[in-house]
Amino acid sequence: MSDGTATATVADRSERSGTRFDIDWVRRNGVFVALGLLLLANVFLTENFVSTGTLRLQLVQVAPVVIVALGMALVIGTEGIDLSVGAVMALAAALIPLYVGYGSVGAIAIGLVAGVVVGLIAGVLVGVVGVQPIVATLGLMVAIRGVANLFGGEIKSIREPGLVSLGTGDVAGVPYVVVIAAVVSLVVWLVVRRSTYGRQLVAIGGNKLAARLAGLPVRRVLVTTYVVSGLLAAMAGILLAARSQASDPTKLGQLMELSAITAVVIGGTPLSGGQVRILGTIAGALLMQLITATLIFHDIPDSTAQIVQAVIVIGAVYVQLGRGKARRS
Amino acid sequence: MTQHSSAAPAAAVGVGDPVLQTVGVTKSFGGVHALKGVDFELRAGEIHTLVGENGAGKSTLIKVLTGVYTPDGGEVRYAGETVHFRRPSDAQHVGISTIYQEVNLVPLLSVARNIFLGREPRRFGLIDVGAMNRRARELMAELGIDIDVTAELGRLGLGAQQMVALARAMSVDSRVVIMDEPTSSLESAEVDTLFRVARGLRDRGVGLVFVSHRLDELWELCDRVTILRDGEWVHTGPMTEMTRLDLVAKMLGRDIEEVRAEGATEFGSSHLQGGEPALLVSGLEVANRLHGVDLTVRPGEVVGLAGLLGSGRSETVKAVYGALKARSGEVTVAGRKVRTGSVRGALASGIALLSEDRKAEGIVPDLSVRDNIALAVLPRMSRAGVVSEARIDALVDTFMKRLRIKASSPDQKVRELSGGNQQKVLIARWLATEPTVFLLDEPTRGIDVGAKAEVQGLIDELAEQGLAVVLISSEMDELVEGADRIVVLHDGHVQAELDSTDLSSSELLAALAGDRETDSQTSTQAEGQHA
């Protein structure tokens, strides 16, 4: 480090943020613009894009990602991360065929409780014991995937009519899965904006020490947040299993933690915490879905789609860092 | 000095000649004109102070001088020639060093490595540790600093780290050294060393720019002063021709008469109300820090907590507030016992703490002014877990008006405010909790003169309304004028208790220095903590 960096790191915040207005705008709204442009491009360039079938399929596919990403957005808002979500999805899905004897409602409840329990463990490790989020949830990611395999064994099919209709049915043409994702989005949005918990979460992510000194229930908020993330992941896992009418504990939810983090990050939520952007997160999930779909429509192989996604993630993080640097200076 | 001469051509500048100048420099950000044609001249062999309130353009000017900002108009001249610094390293190359309050070195490396970072003496392509340490030791000896150069920098105190930064500046053979608030975190002995080093540099023909909120230091150290106000040049002249009153008047742009009428601080007379103590602390102990502190504060009373760095002032208020674990001791508020070791318990009992470190422990930078004010009272502003926006709006509106918080709107992010306004936001946060006891740890540190006066006036007003206040301040004036009684801490216990009605700064100084004879003369209620 040279004195040069030293000079650049002490600065008048207000003066700096003015000069960084543009990148800040991109960070906040880029995802919406990109989503709009890509939609428009598809309308003109992709055959049969504007059809109920296509749109429906896209929404059904993105719904579980949105649900998991919302929980992830809350966790990232506390300056944490939850890598266990994919494994939790698998665990919840693996429990469904085992307990389907209690009826669909009973089985679903057991799956959700499993998600809550994993979230509770993560929350206690992070919030009370003080383990770093990435370490705690990485451990859980491996352990819970193991537990899911232990319970689930091989692929099991799901035939229970209640669950099948949850996965494939619709209300007024809108699939249940999509309706559920929309309702969850609305609830999380309201919680972040209007609830005491949501306000405290954002403050804790923004400055944990100050929040503690202001008497905020830091532990309780952290534990709650991981519990919510676990619950939402379990919900997504159950919906995914119901839709595919099968539960495969080794495959289900794999790399979902990355998709969720990606949606949150390109949606403009900084990894450094202190902000939760719900609409951005939803748009981020939609954007990634649409990119993959667009490439598939045009017969571009899946591997290419993954590379494109990676480029976008790095771009999004770069935009955030550009702003982060300005903020810290 | 070391043999490292800077790479840039250095035209000869005699002592007394201008070494660094700005001519009609302008700079604006968005629509805000931070500098409106400022002329500034630093001569070789002088210590020149730059003063002005926050927003006067001080820090912008320094950033122009050090290459962080490029000016929109006007020019910067170095050794008589026009220069265009595009980045901080350009300024460094010609020999301009900058020292900040926050030390920007590498904490995990040794002191010697930090001094020679990027210019390490090498042998066979590797760092010659022996030579490096030897030269670092020579340099430290020359500066009269007693620091182990092989120690990890991060393990040293902040003051020592600052000395290392200064040593680094010296080792690069600077012609200009710019010191921005270097003393704000130093102990007085360290300040003395810093000043000695600064004078040494001046005598060698270096030009120094010195910025400090502590006005006394300016007369002690500086030769000339340049005053800025609202981005404009106001005055340049010798320090000796300037009284304290002149300086403040020029800075604030007020009449001298008006300033004089207000006194040196905004504190009025005592508002002590009788009755039961609002805060009673007895036998407070914190491992290695406090060894049995007793403290009594009555409603309407301002008790000053004085002591040198490390005496346990901040630790006392933090332990009372539950932010620091107390080993033993009892805290009662209005006769009721407070659960110790719990911030939430303390808050519920009516204790509030404005902590010393505004940035790390106070503001949530990315949240709005509004959310920062309401932070500690969210549960009270909610019903069934849902926040009532209307109640928060009413609360925020009241406090923004009452404390005259200057923000474009309640939704402006708090990090965009000036230090003084951030401090007011925090005071509002604590007042919103309706405390009985308000612990203020350095409430006026690092804020401009205008805001300082307002905060002092506010403390007075709060006491008048019956609040029990504990005031920690490193500024003697503030304690002597602001407090009804001063408790002097030394090494984790109460050294003396002084009645401030007829107390002078020098008497307080004696007590702080631990001069027991003076204590017994000045103190009416000195507690025999010392055997």
C-alpha cells in the first residue's frame, strides 16, 4: 500500500457520493432495465415467445428460485449468507414421500418444520455462538444433504393427489406455484418495509455494534432471519418435488444457493448488508431465468448459458464494488 | 534524514518562499460549490493552519493539494511552477506527504516494514531486514520516539501508529507535510512529541499544513493561519496577531461582540435540582480497567468525568450502560436497581449513552436520518410488530426541529450529513428513549464550532429540564463551564471530586495530573481513594 491509497481513503462522503451517482443508479435499477430489454428482444426475436404456454413455463420454473432468493435477501441483509438452502430443499422434499401417510398437509408441515429446524441451527451458530455465516452454513449444506440422502435414499415418486395438484394445478390459469411465490414475495416485502423486525434487520446489517448499543435484539433478529430462510427453502423444495412428482435427494436443489445469491446480488442488494431489495431480487431471479431460456430458445447449449450467467454475476458484483469503494472512501 | 530523495525534480525553494500555492481554485460537486476561487500559500519553513467550519472547504482544499481531486478552475503551484496532480501519487512524487487522523498503514506488518513500505532496502533481491530495522531505529531515535520497530503495527496504540506514519513521511524526504486532524486521538505526551517533530521539520525548511479542531494547539504550534468560510478565502495572517475571539469570529462570520456575549462555550449556570440521586453507581469494577468507581448524579445536574487517556472514563459510562461487562458493582436509577451487563436493561431503566465513536458505534450510515433517530424506540413505535409510520414521522419531525438537524429531508442517508448533524441525529435517537440519565462521551469531538455550541447549549437545556447528565470531555473549557461537579478519574478509580463553581482550568489540570496536594486544596469533597 502506498500513501496514495491512504489519501484516497479519507474523504468527504457527501462530496464523493455525488460523483458516483451514475454507478449507484445502475446498481439500483440496472436489473429492471436489463429485464425489460431482454423481454423486448425476445418479443421480437423469439418465435412464439408471447404465448401463455411459454410465459407460464418461465414463471413456474422461476417460482422456487424466487422463494429461496427472498430468504437469501434477508440473510444477506444482515451481512450474512446461507449456503444451506439447496440442501434444505432436498431434505424437505425427501421427507414428503416418507410422511405422505399423514396426508398431504401433514407431510408438508413436517417438511416445513425440518426447514425451520435447520434454520434454527444456522441462526444459533451465527447469532449466538458467533460462527461466521459462510462457515456455519457451508457445514450445514454438506451435513443436511447427507441427512436428506439418509432419509430419502433413492428417487421416490409422489402420487398423493393433493401434492400433485399443488405442483401442477392452477387458479384461473395461474399455477399454484406462481401464486404462492407471489404471495410470499408480498409478505416478505411488507415485513421488510413495515415490520419492526424488518427495520431492525436492516439496521443490524448496516452497523451491528451500533444496533447492539441501541438495544436492538440482535441475536433474536439473526436467529429469526435464518429460520425464515430455512422455512422458505423448505417451501421451495416441497413445491419443486410436487411439480416434478418425484423427490431426488441427491439432485434436488443443487446449486440453488448460487442461483439465489445471484438473484439477490444482481438485484442490487450489497453483500455487505444493511439493505434488502425485494423487488430487485425478484427481478434478478426473473432475469437469470430469462437469460437461460433465451439461450435455450436459440439452441445455445446449457454450458454457454452458465458462462453467460457467470459473466453477469461478476458484472453485478463489479458495479456494487465500484459503489462500495466510493462509499468507504 | 534518510537518503531517499524523491524522484521528482525539486527546484530550489528558500525558506520563506512559497512552496505550495493555489490560485483561484474552484471545485464543485453536483451543484454545490465547495471551493469558490481560493488562494492559499504555504511557505517553506512555516507551519500553516487551515481553519474553517465543516463545509468551509477545508478538506476539499486539502484534497486538491494532495491530488485526490483535480480542481475545476484555477491552478496549483509547487515551487513556483504550475502542476497538475492527477492522482495522490503525483503529489507524493514531488514531495507532498499527508498524515491523517485515521492511520492508513498495514497493521499486520512491523513498524519498520510500514515505514519503508514499497522502498525496502534490498539485498540479493530480498528485503534486507537487518538494514531496514537499523534505519528505522535511527529514524525513530531522531524523532525521539520510543517504539520497538520490529513490533507489529496493529498492536501499538493509535498515537504510536500516528508517529509511525509521521516517520514514514519524514523518511521520504518530504518538502510539504499536510497533517489533517493528527492530534484528535493522541494523548498529550504524544501530542508533545508530534509537535516537536513538526517544529523540527519546519526548522529544516519543510512547509507544514496543520488542521485541528483543538484551537489551543493552533497558537502553540502554528506560524500563520488561513481561514475559509463557505468555500471562500476569508483571511491569511500571522497567528500571533490573532486572538481566539478573532479567529472564531472570522470562522463563523459573526461580529466579535456577539461571540463575546456568548462566552467561550454555550453552557449556562447550574440547574441542579434537589432530591434523590438520579444515578447512583457504587463499587463499579471492570477487569483491568476499573477498580471500584463511585458516582452520584442528581436530577438536573451535569457531572463532568475527567481523566487522561486510559483513566477509565469511557469504560465507566460503558459499564454503567451495560455495554462493558462489570465484574462487580451496583447501578441504581432513581432508586431502582439496574440489571448490569445488559444494554437493554439499562435502556429500559432510563439510561442512554451517546458513545464516543460516532461512526463505529453510533450511526447506521446507509439508513436515513429518520430510521437512525427511531432506531432505539422501534418497538415503542410499533403495534403488533408493525411499525407506525405516522408516529415515527411525528417523533422525527419534533426532534429535527428541536435539535435543528440540517438534512435535505428525513429520508436523506445519515452518512451524507456533516459530523455535527450526525451527532445531533444520535442525540435525538437517545432523547427519543426518554432517558432519566444521559451519558455523553465526548459529545462535541470532531464537530465544527457552530454545531459544538449548539450541542453544548442543548446539554444545558436538557439539564434544565431535569435530566441527569454525565459529560466526558477532553476539553477543559467544556468541563469547567459545562459541569456542576467534576469527577476526576485516574487509573480506574476516582482521584478527586471538584466543585466547578470556582474552578479554573489550571486547577483541573493539576488534579488530572494527579497532583494530590492541589487536590486537597481545591477539592471540597475529595474522596480518599488513595491510601
